[in-house]
Amino acid sequence: MAVTPAVGGPDHAARRRALVEAVGAPILLANNGTRARNLPINALPFRADSTFLYYTGCTEPGAFVLLADGHTTLFLAPPEPGDELWHGHVASLEDRRIALGADVVRPLAALDAVCAPHRERLVSLAVPDASVNVRLSVLLGRALAYPGSPGADVLIDAIIRQRRTHDAWELAQMREAAALTTEAHLAAMGATRPGATEREVAALFDAVIAARGGTLAYRSIVTVRGEVLHNPDYPNRLGADDMLLLDGGAEVASGYASDVTRAWPVRGQFDSRQRDVYDIVLRAQARGIAGCRPGARYRDLHFAATRVLAEGLRDLGLLRGDLDGLVESGATGVFFPHGLGHLIGLDVHDLENFGDRPAYPPGRARPAQFGARYLRMDLDLTPGLVVTVEPGIYMVPAILHDRALRTEFAAQVDFDAAERWVGFGGVRIEDDVHVRDDAGGEPEVLTAAIPRDIAAIEARLGRGPSARERLSA
């Protein structure tokens, strides 16, 4: 049973003290359990609940922690007869208590009795595991509605304040995740060539991360149909005229993530149409990254990047009219139908289990414009935040053929010209950006080692072994 040692990592005890001080009530946090992949003994890959991991460092399925009366009590499964046969050495409860820095460790069987005296004031959070939430409801004596128990607002807000800003240790973990992601992206670029398949490139990307001890922060998107924003499948062969979009990132053992998108031509050289679109998106991303400074409003960065896209799309003959009108009406959303980015940390879309609450302060709401309504955050940026910046241009048939949108934007979108772009796919360029108050406030692009400029990308494409060659070596 794995534990994260208390030495040499984050100060989980300090995190817990700050949380308890902010909440002023007994707190019960739960980890996810293992979930069966059909056969009960064949479990799905386990991932600890991010909040539980943040405050305990514990990666044991089914664990609980009670913060009450000035003590941290962990509830863990004790070793069972036969464990060593099937799993190797299993540490004792006391050894795990020491490693995790808890005051007390109790067997899971004691959970009900220990929680009972605190039940009236106990606050808790839901987790992605529904069976654990049922257990929490019993322990609380009242229904647990996602994301937290009745009265958990103070707890949720305190967790958001702590987790949203990253300290030096966390940033080092994210740089490590970025380094793994860089290696995987470079391998995928080198293996790209006409005749390969999406599945082969995806397998290579994933394998490079796994071989270095990482896991995937999310299922990799590897597709020549880049207009499908979260394309889950890999059925296509790479054609010489295709653009390949790869959105993928590593997660390191501590749980911290990376999230990077690049798009490149399968043939190894950008043709004029691909170059035009890529240049526009790259300029928009540069505008967004440059604005990631303390005090900047992220919504303003979204619309500044959108304006760059609008100008480029107008130059291509796809949009018409003044730039302010194109941005304000949402017409640019026909080709850029999502927001500029999101928070990233222990989860690739960090803290989104709490909805818009972590990313939209009181008094702010999602924009009304088409496309911009999917903007995932509207924070004033502060040092220690890490955000993605990921503009894109897509030729989405479902949007271009939508009758209501054709009517609404008839004066601003040349839909006849856009029709000639159907089949192009999409281009998105995404990086992870640390907002900092040193270096004159200059943003730190954690993923800057992955080529973005056209010449740097072309220098990598098809220059390495194919996916099959590298995977079979």
C-alpha cells in the first residue's frame, strides 16, 4: 500500500491546520475507492481524490481522514492475512501513520464510532466515487449532495483558496509533468508521417510518459479531425494533406498535471492554408500569454486573443465587418467556439469539481456571446496561479451548417467561403502558464520547450523513428 512520505514534500500538516482554522468545524474527507472493471477483482486504474491527496498525501483507496479536536485521524485498511502473498509487504497502520504524518491511524471499522460524537457539526465533501458518497451520507446522518454536505460552503471556499495558488514545491511538480509531456510530444512529432495511424501516434505518446514513470492527466486527443474538440477515438490513417492535432499531458506521481496542445502537418511542411491558420492562432496565443500578469483579468485576455483571431479570420475572408463588432457579437465564435483556457494543478481542469465557483468570483458570470459562453474562468490573476492559454480555429460542420447561426451571423460570416474549408479540421495551440510576481511579472510558460514556431516544428516532423519502430525497439 503506497504512501507519500511526509519528508521532502509538501507540509500536509500545515495545510490541514490552515483548513481547520478557516472552517471552525470538524471536517471529514474521503478518498475514492477502487471500482470494478466488470469483474470485481479487476479494478479500474485508481486515482486518489485530489482534495484528499492535497491534505494527506495518502493514495490508499477507501481511506478517510477526520480533522477534529486538534487531531488528524486517518482511517485505513489494516493488513489482512494473505496480503503479502498477493501484494508483497504491507506496512502496518503505525508505519503508515508515521510516513503520512498523522496523529492517529485507526482501522476503517472504527470510522462510525469515532465520527458519531461530531455528527451534528461535521462537514464533508463528495468525491467522484458514488459508493463513497453513500457511505459519507450515513456517517453525516444527512444526504450528501455534490459537491459537499449541507453547511460545507465555508469548507469549499477554504479549499479553493488554498489549492488555487501553487507554492514552489507544487510548481516544481508541474515543471516535472511538463518535462514528461515535452518528451512525449517530441516523440509524436518525430513519428508523424503519411500512412501512420492516429492510434500508433497516440500509443507512442502515452508510452513515453508511462516509461518515465508518469501517467496520463487525461485521455490523449490525437486526431486529424481537430474540429472535434475532445475527440475520443483513433480510427484514422494520417493523410499527407492532414493536420494532426495532439492534446495530451502527463501527470506525475504527486498528482500534478500538464496540458498541452500542438497541431502540425502530416507531410512535414505547412502548406499555405495551414500556415495561414496556424500563424493566426499562434499570434492569438502570444497575446494571451503576454497578458498573464498579476492583476490582469482573464476574461480580458480571452477577448484580446479573440480580437487577434477575428482580425486574422477577416484577412482570410471568413469574417467581415469591424473587429469590435465581430468580437462583441460572438461571430468569431463560429470558428473559435470555446474559452481561452482554465486552471490547472492537481487536476487538468483544476477545481472544476466545484463548478464555476473557483473560477468565477461573486458578481461575475459567463459571457453571453456564442463561443465565449464556454469560458471556464474570469479571475483576476494573482501570483501562483497556473492557467492554460489555448486559442484555436476550427471548421466545425455542425456550426457552419447551423441554420440559426447562419441567420444570426449572416452579415459577419461568409458562410459560402467557410464551406470551402470544411474538412480542414482545426488548429489549437495550448501551453501551461505560471503567473508570477518575480522576473518583472513576466509569465513563465512551463511547457515552452515544446516547439510552437513553424520552423521549429517542421525541423522535428518525421525526423524520428516511426511509432511502430520505437514501440517495438
